[in-house]
Amino acid sequence: MPDLHHILFFSFAAIILFSAGMVAFRPRPVESAMWLILNFFVTAGLYVLLGSHFTAVIQVLVYAGAIMVLFVFVILLLNLDPRELGTEGGASWSSLVLFMGFLSFVLVALQLATPDLLKAPAALPEGSTFGSVEAASRELLTKYIWGFQLSGIILLLALIGVGLIAYRKAKVPQVKGAQA
Amino acid sequence: MTTTVPFAYWLILSFGVFCFGACGFLIRKNALSLLICLELMLSAVNMAFITFARMHMSEGGNILYFLVITVAACESAQGLALMINYFRLKQNIRLDDARALAG
């Protein structure tokens, strides 16, 4: 009898793969973005199954919330018609197949080298704090403090860069006559 | 609540999502869809990170996830800003026409 975890995992995995395919192959960017939001939500569900609750919350808040809102905002701001999007197709399939073949070779080699990957994982030990906010933030602020500081600097630089790229000097409108 | 599904399945799922993202990245012809597929690939990599974190009972994977979404946020903000500027310049976001640096 299949247990609950397997049923949940495979149904989530089916939704994730389907929505990933929709993201990759729907022609209009706004459809891609909507499917991507679904993908991120269900991925957060998978993180809960793995016992990593902190990252599940971050996934919904930051990925599905903040980043995708930015995407949808820009899509609606540009308001593109199909002519401006360009035609699809003309992919370089040979390089794609080569790339995927190499990646899957690495994956198969990894699983041949580590047979434990195919066994059912051991349960979390009693009193384990894996994935909790407390454990994650303790590690983040002690062991990985330099990474944390660097990510803050990267965010600041990105903010300045976006400001510099997107800023445009406001032109003073020329007043022509008295109409309007 | 802990999983009983073997870790190999999680890694294969992550690989599948990454494949879809890479396919989309290579076949799409407008900059917006490219950025979206990039996010999909980063999310797939994140899934592998979380799986490895659970496998080794270590928080390191969760921290890497945190760093990756920081970079993803920066990258999408920069990309979208560049794209808005490009759209102002050319009135389209077709990548086939963006050949000024192609040599």
C-alpha cells in the first residue's frame, strides 16, 4: 500500500513538471509567469514534505510573492503585442541534447556512486530542529555570516544598478502656445 | 513530518524541472520569457540544495537556498531594468533583432 508521503510527492511532482512544461512552452510571457507562480507554490509544498519549513515560507513569500510580482508588473507595464515578442522556434536542438545528455550522465553517475540515494531516508532524529527558523537563522548568523553580509551588499549594489539603468532624466515639457 | 520518498526521486524531479527551464531558455525568442525560464532553472537548483540539506541533516543547503534567491532577485531586477531600457530604445524585445554585439 502506498503511503501518504509517496502519494503527496508524486502528485506534487506531476503538477510541478506540468507547470514547468507550460512555463517553457506557452507563447505569451504572462501565461508563463502565471504557471511559474503555481510551480513555486507547489515547490514550497515539497519543501514542507522534506521538513524544511523555513525555506517553504521563504519560497512563497520571496519567490512567488516578490519576484513574480516584479515579473508580472513588468509584463503588464510593457503591454506587448505578439509582433513585439518575436517568433518562436529555431532552437539549437543539438546543443540542447548534448547538454542534457551530459547532465543526466552526471546524475546517473551520482546515483551509481551513492546507492543510499535509492533507499528510503531515515527519519529525523527525536528533537531535531532541522529546517526550523531558529536553526536556520542560527547557522546563517554564526557560521555563514560572511555570506549573509555579502548577500546584503549584492542586494544594495543591485538596487543602485537598477536605479542607474532605469533612471531617465525628466524632460521639461515645452509649453507650446496656450492650447490644453 | 518527514519524507519517506528516496532522495533519488527528488533529484530526478529537480533535474526534470531544470531541463524544462533550459529547453525554454534555448527556444524562446523574447527577453521576458528568457528571464522567466532562468527563474525556473534557479528554482530547480534550489530543490536539489534542499534535498541535499535534508540528506545530510545540515542547514548548509538551506543557507545556500537563501543566497541563491538573493542572487535570483538581483538578477531578475537587473534583467527587467535592462529590458525596459531596451524596449524604450527599440520598441520591441525580440532577441533576433538584438545583434549589435554579435560581431
